[in-house]
Amino acid sequence: MLQTEPIGSIPRPKEVIEAIQAFEKGDLQQTELDKIFDDAVKDTIKKFEETGSPVISDGEQTKPSFATYPVHGLTNLASGGVVIPFDDGHSRQLPVLTEGPFKYGTYAASYLIRAKQYATRPLKQAVISASALSLFYPQDGIEGYSREEFINDLVNEAVADIRKSLEAGAHKVQIDFTEGRLAVKLDPGKGLLKSFIDLNNRVLSHFTPEERMRIGVHTCPGGDHDATHSADVDYKELLPLLFELNVGNFYMEFAGEKDKDHVLEVIKEYRKPDQTVFLGVIDVINEKVEDPTDVEALILHAAEYIPKEYLGTTDDCGYSPFTDDISTSRQTAFAKIKARVEGTKMASAKLG
């Protein structure tokens, strides 16, 4: 069977969202919050395994967001950082670092360890990219803490985040790099994208070739409240540099693309021989649940451009990258995952 893996997040139950809000207000104790978290993780893994997915995740039930989990609760950050606008008019704003040193408060392995209590199938773990976290450093600098010192600390922490997840038994570690396509939109000259690629490769240089085959990178045009931030950027502007990342696996939004043949041509042109591409065959923004036969057809068409040994499937994006995103129901998310799994099995049988 072709490899098939999720991206990460699943919409949280209403009880989890309300519990997080109550905890932040001081109306709920940590022990009570942990009980609600455990129930949500256990239920998510149960439903994930029922889809037949050979690789699962914890659905990021206890992550505050895919981007800010390492710094959640730290005291040397403030509001007022970089703003990320989405095409429906809403935006997200990153925090800004106020003083050094930069250290993670939470490593992603902690989510993996919690999930392993309940899972019977391989778990993958998503981590945020160093390039995304580099945006936390203020443009006017920090007195007594240079950008160079910050980047050195950031690289060390990003390496530790990946390594701890590998050592904790992650099937794969996926680096979320949703800012890659956005970087091209912000800087069409691609200087920003090149700096992001260089920074992430600096992190990846700390891992052996064998370890990098268990590491991947996820790219998409954003997916928050059924809106995107950079879907208007041509993949041809991103992929030549994206495939310079020293990882073995690429998880790419694809089902939501209008000109799929164009995307496949670009992948065929720039993919390196040892790089596996997990194409998104499920459009997480569209509420309609895909028919497995349509998923099968999409995969078989992609196999005309990508050797089957290096072709996998995934979802276009996570279903709820931020805690409060409930634009897709849990029921719909799991139904879509099941369609991906079934469609992949059908295509695998035909590809032989």
C-alpha cells in the first residue's frame, strides 16, 4: 500500500475549548484540565484508529496552536508581533520576544508521550519550524540580546524539539512550514524564502541522513476558519527552493489546487530522486466529504508524474491548527480521513 499519513490537528471537542478558556481565566484547576485533555486525546486516537489510518496523530488536542506551543505560558513574550492576514479578512498575530534568552517552554515530545498511552498504531509528531519562530524577534532588536544570539538559541531549541520526538518514538516528525508560501507573497524576490530555507537546513544539519528520512516538511497556503493566506502564490515560485530542504518527506497541499497538472509538472521537474511526496488528496477547507473513488482517481493521475515508490497521500492541511477553529466538525474530519485511507488502498491495488 502507498504510504498515507495525516497532517496533524483534529477539531477539539467543545468541552476542551471551554476548559482551556476556563483555565486561562483561573476558573479551572490544572488537574481538572488534564483530565479533560486525557479524555479528548483518548477519544481522538480511538476515532483516528477507526478510520483505518495506518499512521495517526493525537489530533493536537492539547496544543494551544500548531505555531506557538513552544512558547505558550512564557513570560518573556508580548503581543504585537507579525500579523498574518487571511483571504476572508480575519488575521492571526504572533507574539514578540521581549528579552533573551530564547528557550522553549514545551517540547512537542510531551504530546507524543501522552498519546502513546492510548495508541496502538504508529504516531507522527508535528513540530513548528525554526523559520516561523524566527519571526518572534522584533525588528528593532533587543538590548543585550542580538539577533545572532537569538538565532543560535533558536536553532538549538528546534534541534532539541525534533530530536526529543524522534527519541520518544515518533514514526515521523513533520516540520510545519506554512510560512513558506506566504514568504513568497511577502517578498516576491524570494530573499525571505531563501533565508527561511537556510535557517531550517541549519537545524536539519544536526541530523544524520538516516534520521532525516524520518523527518518531513509540510507546506500549505494556510488553513484557518476555512480561509487561506497564500493560495494565490504559484507553487512554481515555492517548490524549487522547498525541495532544497534536507528532509526525506514532503507533505504538500494539493487537493485544493485549481491547476493540478501544473503542480504535478513542477513536482516532477524539481523533486529530487530520494524525496517522497505525500500529496494532499483531501481538501480540508471544503466541507463535502470526498468519495474514495475520486481520491483513487487523483492518486492514479499523480502516479503518472511521481514514481509510486516515492508517492504518498495526506490531507491538505490540519483540520484545526488553532484551538478555536471549529469550522469543520470532528465527524467530518474523520470521515474525510477515512475517505483518504480507502481511496489510497484502492489506488494502491491498481498500481500494484
